[in-house]
Amino acid sequence: MTAFGLQEIMKDAVMTAFATAGPILLVSIGVGLIIAVFQAATSINEQTLTFVPKIVVMALMLIVFGNFMLQQLVDFTLRIFKVMAEMTG
């Protein structure tokens, strides 16, 4: 295994992590921002007001994007196994 090969594997791992976690994190950040603006405008400082909607939205995102995320992880795992098989001969 060369340094370039290891670098490609790490790059693939990071890109897979971004593709897997990205949709949920972006939507969660958006919901948090909307709720923060709402709290600032109304002076409501309730902790559960930020927590509960984020959990609900994240659960919905897992339902919507769960298949895509699982497929990304399966594809990455298959690529890693292929590289391992090529290394052993």
C-alpha cells in the first residue's frame, strides 16, 4: 500500500462521511437557525423549544434519506473490501 493509495482511501472515507451525515446536519442547522430567530423575536427562552423540533426533523430526515445513507455506507464498505482483496493478491 503506497502513501497515495492510503490518501485515496482516506479521501473516500471523508467524502462518504460528508455524503452520509450532510443532509441531516444541514437541515438540523437550518431548523436551529429558524428556531433561534423565532426565540430572539419573541423573547422565549425555552430549552425544549430548540431540542424537540430538531429531533423530530432529524427523525423525518432519517426516514427520507435513510436508504440513500445506507447505500452510501454499503458502497464504501464494498470499495474497502475490494482494495483489501487487491492488496492480498
